[in-house]
Amino acid sequence: MPITLQELLKTGEERLLLELVFGENHLNRTIEEKAINRPGLALTGFFQYFAQRRLQVFGLAELTYLKSMNKKEREERLRALFKKNVPGIIIARNRNPPPELLALAEEYKTPVFRTKMITSHFINESTVLIEELAAPHGRIQGTMLDIMGIGVLLQGKSGIGKSEAALSLIEKGYSLVSDDVTDVVKNSRGRIVASANDMTRYHMEIRGVGIVHVPSLFGMGSIQRETELDIVVEFHPYVNDADEERTGITSHETEVLETKIPYYALPVSPGRDMANMVETTALNHKLKMLGHDAAKELNDKIIGTFLNRSRK
């Protein structure tokens, strides 16, 4: 998904030490390729295989090479680059861009940025940031926890007890990622990564108590900035046994950002310890990931016993 230079500047102003030199009115340009390009060969006049859809980073080598030219030659080389309609130009090491570059940037309406970072560090950091910004992302209802390395998203109607169950799990030593609203993004490995938005991070709403700051009450080990989403657990009011899963042999899935995630529906009834149920669900899922499926093993054992008796 393409991102705009405005998004890059907003997110990278602190992380990439990025400042805008020119082009405030042209920040709607998009970055269509995640990688960063150094236009060394292009400045020599060689444009075969030139990555014109990428951000162009001018490091010390490029700036020194431009400085070695006379004014006319420098303008000709830079104009050839600007004609390729590159999305934007970054000047590394906090150097001042050549006057010819700024004049051409204005002519071709191409934003120019500057960073204090050295070129190689900027390329590494900006590539990661652009990948993060370009990744599919969204926001879903639910409370996110990390239970022994298993990312668990609790869902259910308002007031059904998600936050209370989460609070009990935190008291047991597990970590809160987000309460009630969870931001999700698909990473480069196709996994869903969940986190809290900056406004509500590390806070929980407990009915009858109000808003609490989790690390102040339970310590820094009680919170986690982000975690991969492994399972979705939905609380729902108990109706009757006929509607509930009894064996666990049948697996269910739900979709988050077009990614299938294992799904468990847990009935809520008076006196039932939902925190314990969530903990058991998470740990049982972890065993399945390690190749130990208790329901399947018992089912195979029963079928094997039945077949042996039938042969006799």
C-alpha cells in the first residue's frame, strides 16, 4: 500500500531526525516502493535500471561528486534525475543541498528533506519505517494480552467481563498490551502484530473503579508494547450445552486483516472463572503449536480401542 511523504514526515520526524527543506505543498506524493535508492550511477548519466519510484538519498559520496562538477554540468545531471519524477529527495548527514538541486526541486515540485543521520543508518531505519507504514493495518475491538508468549485477543459485548478477566490474568503475572481497542498491523512475515494506540496505552477501564494505570499498580512487567496475535477468544452469554464446544476436535477460525486466526468461543455464566478459562485456552493452544493436541489424541485412542475390540 503506497504511503505519502506527509505520512513519512509525520512519523519519521523524530525517529529519522527528518526535516522538510522544500515542498510543503507537495507532500501528497506517494512512495510506491519500500526500498531506498542512492542515485550514484544516475548522477553519472547512467539511468538503465534506475529505481525512480523510490526515495532518493544523497549521502556524502553523491554530494562530493556533485561538488566536483561545474555549475552547468551539475544542473544538467540533476535535471536528468528530476525528469524521472522521483517521489522525493533526502539529504543525509545534515548537509545543505546544492542551490541547483533546490531550484530544480521547486521547478519539478519535488519535496526535499534533510536528516542528521549518516546515510547507511538512515537507509536502514527508513526502510523499516516505510515497511511498517505500508503494511495493512486497522483497529479492532478487544483487549489484548500476552500469556506465556501467546497473543490473546479477548472479544465480547460491552460489560461481559473482558477487562475484569484481563485484570485477573495480569495479577497472575501475564502482560497487558491494550484494553478495549487494539491496533493491528500485518508484518512482512504475514503475522498480525497487535498494540495499543498512544492515547490509551498502559491504561484499563474497570467498571466501578474507573481508569487505572496498569504499570503503576502491577509494575513494568505487567505491560507489553506489542505482541503477535495467536488466538481470538470471544466471551458470550451461556445458553445451553448443546450450543457449546465439548471436545475441541473441531477447530474454528476468524479473519483479521484477511489472515486466518484460531478462534475460541467461551460461554460466560455466574461463578465461572473466566480468567482461568482464558489461561487454559491459551496454554492448550500453545501445546497444539508444539504438536500435542489432547482432544485429537484422545479421539484417536478411543477409535483405536473400538477398532481393536471390533476385530476380536
